[in-house]
Amino acid sequence: MNKTFLIAQREFITRIRNKTFILSTLLTPLLFIGIIGLSTYFAQKNDEEVTVAVFDESSLFASQLISDKNITYTAVNKAVYDSVIKGISTSAEYSGVLYIPSINIDKPEGIAYISSSQLGIFNESQIEETLNEVLKEKRMIQANIDTAQLNLIKQNPIQLKQSVINKEGSTTETNSGISYMVGYVSGMLIYMVMFIYGAMVMRGVMEEKINRIAEVIISSVKPTQLMMGKIVGIGAVGLVQFVIWLLLIILGTSLIGASASPDSLKSMQELNTNPAASSAIVKGMQMTIGQINMPLILGMFLFYFITGYLFYASLFAAVGSAVNEDPQDAQSMMFPITIPIIFSLVIMSSAITNPTGPLAVWCSIIPFTSPIIMMARLPFGVPGTVPYWQIGLSMVMMIMGILTVTWLSARIYRTGILMYGKKPSWKELMKWLFIKQ
């Protein structure tokens, strides 16, 4: 155990001092934050502003089209319309012309937007939506429907609230959208951990084997100790890197949120002057925090973070010890290992849609898929949606799975780490399992 710890310590210190680790740890979240920041900036600064000349032969729409910050409508007569059409490619006054012929409101045809450049999809949809709203109002008037009364009827629609009742009879409000989001993010993070750091273990084992460093180390330690030391060391590196990424991303996104556009700040100020709206938002935030057992979610996330990594890192280490310099051999050998991880990601979409379904339940218990699927289900409620026995069984199965996989991988590792010049196959790996020490 002491030798395993020394190997893990060496692996940890060597990697965190590596320039690549330092750069990737700092630059990856900065790149992520930069993408979010640039997207937010261009979304605010790059809105397409369109000035539309409206020639309305029907006299139904022009006076009803309301301009906003992106689209400005200006009614024009026939003479102006003709002049704009002739010089539209060089016109600086109008971006385009909206032509509305004399139409039958029951079957409107012939409405067209004419310009020298194509409209963006959002402005096109907005113009269509504005025209359809006016058309709907005209149809209601034609049918002698009181539009004001109809708008009054549409006010205050039903908003369904969900509540979960426990065995003691008390109820807690829930929100499926919030649970869906937390479950999806948690499952995706576990997926990234298992895939990225498991592959890192495989590459580390391959490097030591190719450079013949493993031969020197094995002269003083057992192959199993070397494998476990490498897995634990890289796992510690991964955990530290993940925490740093998380803190930097939270800090960066908070700064982006603080530097909101003036329009956003104005909207917030208007919202703060509305006591009812402010109260509703505060209540919604309180419900969001209260409906999810965050200590349980964080504790289980840490458990599946560690156990999911250990489970797959052992398999990746076995593959790394078996292959040689050829990267194609490594890819073909790791493919069967990545299938359950990818399968878990596919099943996660079903699990967060139907967390109590048989597929979600059993996949949250089987060790190959439980780290992702169980984390996707937990935000929907414990013990209502996920009973305690399922959590307990999943944890026990996960620990047993780690012990089994580690034992099997160690038997492959002890032979493969010293095997050179032979192209590995899964049949050959099966034989190594039964070689006596």
C-alpha cells in the first residue's frame, strides 16, 4: 500500500508540475468563458437592424405594424414604392420593401418582402409573426368577436404546479424543468470525467511501456501496485483540475452576468419596481433551491465521480498495457470500453424524460452505466422518484464492480506491461487472465 501511495504521489506531482497541465487547466475554462462572453457580446451588438418600407394596397396592415429596436416600419405610397424598388440595391434609407396587395383575409396571398439582401431568420420570423397577429385581429373583427374581451379571457392562464408527498404526509413543490437541467448537467460531467481521465490513464501507461520506464519500476514494485498508483495519481490530478475548472467557470460566468447590457439592466430595474414580479422570482428561486436536496446531490456526485473513474480507468489501464506504439491498436482495443459510456449518454436522454422507467432504473444499478444514469435521476427526488434501496444497491454494485474490474485488469496489466512486439487481441487478453503468477 505504501508503494502504491508513493507511485500515486509521484504521478500526481509530476503531472501538476507539467506545463501542459498548467496551461490546459487555466486555458480550458478561459476558452469556455471566452466563447460564452463573445457569444453574449455579439448577440447584444450584432442585432440586425432593418428599416422596412411598407406599401399596403389593402390598407389593412400598414397602420397596425409596430416598430421595435430591430425592425422599423414606414408606410409609403405608390410613387415612393416605385422609386425604392428601382434603387433598392443602392438605397441607404430602406433595407427593403414589404409589399401587401389587396388580399382576401381568409386566404391571404401575394405578400412579399423585396430587398437586395436576404433577411436573417429571426427578423423574417418576426415580420411574419407581426403580420399574422394583425391578420388574426382583422379576422376576429370580421367575425364580430370582441378582441378586447378575448384578450381578457386569455389572461391568467393555468400554471400547473407539481408537489411530491412523502410518507409523513407533507408535500414539497417540484419543478421538472429544473430537475431535468440538473440531471443532464450532472450526467454529462460524469461522462466527461470517465472518458477524458480514463483515456489519460491509458496514454500514461502506454508512454511508460513504450519508453521502458515500467520495466525499471516493476523491478521494485508489483505490477498491480504500479497500475493502482497510476490510476489513483491521475485520478487526483483529474479531481484537482475539475475543481479548478468548475471554480473558474463559475467565476467567469458570474462576471459575464454582472456585465449585462444596458437593455438587460433596464429590464431588471423595471422588474425591481414591480413588487409582484420580484416576489414571483424570489419565490421561484426559493422553490428551486428547496426542491433539490443539494447535499445529497453533491455527495452522490462525488461518489460516482470517483467510482466511475476508478471503474473505467482500470479498464483503460489494461488496454494501455496491452498495446504497443501503433495508435490504431489502441483505438480498436478501447472501442469496446467506450461503447458502455456512449450507451449511457444515449440512455440518459430517456432517463431524464422518464426517471422511473425500467430502463432508467436498471441502468442506474448496473456498474457500467450507473454513474451517469443515477446522477441523471437523483435530481427528480429521493426517495419519491429514486428509492433509497435503489441508491444503496447501485452503490454496492458499483463498489463490487470496481473490485472485480480492478482484479481482472491487474491480471492483464501484469502480463501486458512487459509484452513487446506482439499485436494484441481480445482473445489474447482473455488468455492472460488465466496465466499463473
